[in-house]
Amino acid sequence: MRLNLARVKRALMQQSSPELPQASSLSIELPLCEPSTASAPEPSEVPVHVESKPSKPSLLASPDLRELFSRHVWRRETKRRLKRLRPKELWQLLKDERWTIFATLVFAGALVALEMTVWRDLSHEAWFTLWATFFSVVPMIRGAVDPDVCLFGGTTVLLLRGVILPRDAFAGLANESIVSIALMMMIAAGLESSGALEFVPELVLGRSRREWVGQLRLHVAVAAVSAVMNNTPLVAVMIPVVEAWCRQNNHHVSRFMIPLSYAAILGGLCTIIGTSTNLIARGLAQQEVPELRIPFVEIGVIGLPLTVAGGLYVVLASPLLLPKREPMMSSVVADPREYVVSVRVDARYAHIGRTIEAAGLRHLRGLFLADLQRRDGTAVPSPPPTTIILQGDKLTFAGDIHGMQHILTLPGLNPISSAEVATDFEESAAAGSAGDRVMVEAVVALSSPIVNMTIRDSHFRSRYGAVVLAVHRNGERVNGGLGDIVVKGGDTMLLEASPDFLEKFKHSSEFALAVDAFRVSPPRKDPLALFTSMGIFVAMVVLNSMDLIPLSTSALVCLFAYLVTGVLTVQQARAAIPGSMLLTVAGAFGMAKALTTTGLADRLATSLLSCFSWMGSAAAVSSVYVTTSLLTALLSNGAAITLMFPISLTMARRAGIGFKGPLYALMVGASSDFSTPIGYQTNLMVSGPGGYRFLDYTRFGLPLQFIAGLITVPVCVLYFS
């Protein structure tokens, strides 16, 4: 009798649990006999059976691939995407942008008429470049699409057509001005972290009870600092300083926010490093006209008179043209029930011991469960749907007042008084970053990815780790369910967020401004870091003003000094790089090169000169200033100055004048947008804290726009051209 061990093992495996490994593939047959009488079998008599290993499954037989190409999956994903195309929201978007669409169609019709009549002699490459530029610029109007995406898309089309070469398309990435802008933004972050930015203005503001004295002090202080550094971080730091000063001296914040932005803009026109547009124009000029010298403070011949005139205008016109409005947070503390409602769970509540999802508190219409606090004080911010509700829990909901009425009618949820909610707000603000949640006031940037999306579809809560309490637009609160509100560029949001929200999104391109909503305490100042940062920065400015070291070199040395001394960390430096703006300018370089090589810049310059020929010798400068100002109001200032540069250069050559006059008119026109909140970053930043509407900028800024033109054009013609 012979026993097959492999069969025995297989039998045992069938009786055991399936998790055990399979039997060995080696089977040996042994005789059942006494050891003493049995002889050892010969090796040839031992049969060995080796079972073949199973072959690997084919890649095409993978269940993941089968699911990827399944009709059911494609049908499901198609339906999910089609749900986003809601006809009602699309129709509302068309109504909101009807004037933009009308102007675009009129301009397209004018281009078609030119192509068929007076501009018929233009080459096919020139017309292709013109239409590519048109379709790249139109989506940028009012921030519909990010400028860097539009301009790099247009450059890509021109590159594929062969209008420009690869070295022309990517020349902007290697330009010295792009590097200088990035370095200056990182240096500004070092000054901000050390507390140097608010040190001088806070010292100069004083404690005057007269409004015009405070406005004049603010204008002088901010313009002086803005002349030697980028104005965007300066305004971001000065907003809480000015608000605290207004509270202490009983002034309306709305009388100081637009003057703050205008002072930063005008001060930046006094030196070549005062604003990024000056650096962009300088880099383009050095690339196209290498023999042209642009001293550090020469533009101050225009900027200083503009700054003086702007300060006088603000003092004289603000009592008549600027409104008196309260900021958003004053209404929150006065009546917190308009934004949040807090309830306490007692024994009558029917869903004690159940999850938030099972209790029906997850998908409430126009209402979000923002916070849950246990009886022992443990906080669960933005509680997940699996959180268990216990007796004594404090639930805080944020959203629409009509949705809150439903919560207040549920038995077992006792409302907490408005006074207690307001006290909690103020205590959490006083706790600062030590608290579990902070109140944040954020202004949505025009290029933010959530623009034209509802708050619900943007997954705001999971994307940013924050809950929207309210949305203000044009100085008024947007009513209705929060989840159904379509986000627009320039909207001011009141958020309840995690403590690290400000660190993540303070320098993000998704928000033009993100600050602590209460701003009850200024940042702590390290005296050593403050004087170190100011000393290094002053040395850099002096070296640049004397033209001893190139700007990019001195800025790089200053940055490394900040890193070595600990004034700035590597993480802060990386976060301060304005990637979107740099890519916008770099993408516009390729399109500007196409305008020159195809002869389109020459034709546009000739047409503009003929339109302004009635102004005589001032035609070139006037046309550059007016056209650039209009483009800046519609597009970003970086895109406007880059696209207008080749036209300005050609216009100066055709008019037979020096290029410095049109160049400085180009700089001023790209920086001095006072009549709209969307043309310049600082105007958008102060719109929320000041509670402004669109027409507030037009009413107060349009006269200043004319004053800037009346000063810029004569100075450029008489002094530079």
C-alpha cells in the first residue's frame, strides 16, 4: 500500500480555513511497511510531480481597465458633468455679462470690417496673430479665465502656426525683470514677517481726531514706503493697522481704505522698483533697446507730482465722494444670528447617540454644521458625518436665516442667546491662533478657480477647510442659500476656518486678501529682526539708487541675507512668489513678439497716431497712456503693459521722438487704474474691508484718472520726448 502525501495535504486543506496557504506542489509516494524490512527506494522509483504555476492575467483582462472602458462608467460620468450645466445658472451668467458680450461682438465685427476693407493688405500671419490675441484677451475680461492660461494658450497657438519660434515663446521666463519681481516679493515677505511694514505708518498716523489729518498722514506714510517696495504686500499689512487706528479714533473705515490703495499706487510710481509694472517695462526696454538707460528714480519726475496731487485730491474730495459705511464684522458682532446659530442638545432630542448623517443634519438647505463642542469643552470643527451626537453638545450652524428657522423648531435643540454667541466670537478672536477656529475675511480673486461656481459645487468646505458664514458683493450681503450662491471675483466672504488657513492662503492667488476678521491684536514684533530687515533693505535701496549693482543682484543678496539671519524662512519665501503674475507676463512676451514680427504692431501704431493726430506732438504719448489705461481696466496690468510695449516702441519711432516719453506713459497708464476695483490688485483688496460698491470707485477715482493724465502727458512730452 502506498500513501500520496500531496493528496493528504489537499484533504486537510479542504477541511481547514481558506486563509491557510495551499499545499506544496511536490508529491512523494512512500510504502507502508516496517522500517526494518523495507528497503530504501531507488531515486528513480520516487515519482516527483511539479505542477505548473498559473500564468499572469493579461493587462487587457484587468478589471480596472474593463471598468475604465465600460459604457456604464462613461454614461455615469457624462451625466455627472451635464448636471453642472444648469440652464438657469447659465442664463443668469449671460445676463450678468451681457454688456461684456455685447462689446466683444461689436469689437469682433469691427475686426471683420477692417479685414475686408482698409487692412486687406495685412499678411495671413498678421491676421492670424490679431485673432489669436483677440481670443486670448476676451476670456481675461472681468476675470472669466486666468490671464496666464489665456496668454500661454495664445502663445502656444502662435508657436504651432510658426509665427514665432520657441526661443521667442519662452523668452519671458528668462527675462531679468521676471526674476527681479519674484525676488522683490520675497523681500517684501521678509519685511512683513519682521513687522517693518506697519512700523513706519503706525508711527506716522498719530492720534488725530480730524479725518483729513489722518488721511494726509496715511497718504504720506504709505506712499513713502510704497516707493521702495511692492505695494500689494504693503496694503495687505496696512489694512488691519488702519482699521485699528480708525476704531481707536472713531473714524469710518470706508473713508480710509480707497485712499490707502491710491497712496500705494501713486507712491509706487516714484521709483523703478515701486511696482511690478515698472520692472516689467524696464525689462522689456532693456531687451529691445539695450542702449537705453533707465535710472532708479527718473520716473519720479512724473510720480512725485502725481503723488502730491493725489494726496490733495483725497483730502479735498473724500468728504463729498466717499461713503460712510461700516465694515462687515461690525454687523456680525451686533447681530450674530444673521450669520450663525448655536443650539444645545438636551434629553428631548430624538437623535442622541446617532451620527450627524443619520440625524439629518448633514445636507441642510442653505445651512452648514460648522462646529460641534462637547460638554467637556472638546471641539470638533467641521465635524464629519460619522460624528456621534451626545447630550449636552453645542452645535453651531452657519448659513441662511431661513434655514436657521428650521433648526430652531426642532425639539431638543435649545437656542443659545445672541449675546453669548457674540461673546464667543470675541473670546475666540482674543485667543488668536491658539483657538481651534478663527474668523477670516477673504476677498475672492478674479482668477480664483471657484469663480462662477456655486459654493456647493466648488466643495469649499473640503477644498479650504473653512465654512462660509456670509457673502458680501458690492457692499451688500448676498441673500439666499449659501450653497446656491454663485461666487464672483471681488466677493467678500466671512469664513470660519482652521488656524492654519491664513498661513496657507495669505499669499495665494485664489484670494486677493485673507486677513483675521477681528484683527484685535497686531503681530508681535522682534526688535532684532525688525532692525536687521530694515537695515539690509535700506542698503539694497541705496545701492540701486546709485546704480552700483544691478537690481537682480542686490535683491538676491538681500534675500540670502534675510534667510541667513532668520528674518525669513524658506517656506515663507516660496509662498511669496507670485506664480500666476509671473506666468502671465512670461506668456505675454511671446504674443508681444508676434505683434512685432508680423508687422501688426506697426499697423496698430499708425492707426493710434492717426486717431490722436489732433494733439500734435503729444499724440504718441497720449495714445499710449489712454490705450494702456483702458486695457488695464479690462485686463491685468502685467498683460496690458506687455502687449502695449511693442506698439509703444513702434509709435515712438514713427513719431520721431525719444522712447522714454511713451515708455513712462506706458508705466503710469498700467499702474494708475483708479476708476474700477478690478483693474488693480490693491483696489480689489480694500473693497471688502471698506464695504465699497463698484460705482464708489468710478465716482471717486475717475476725476483722479483725469488728473493723472493731465500731469503725465505734458511731463512726458516736455521733459522726456
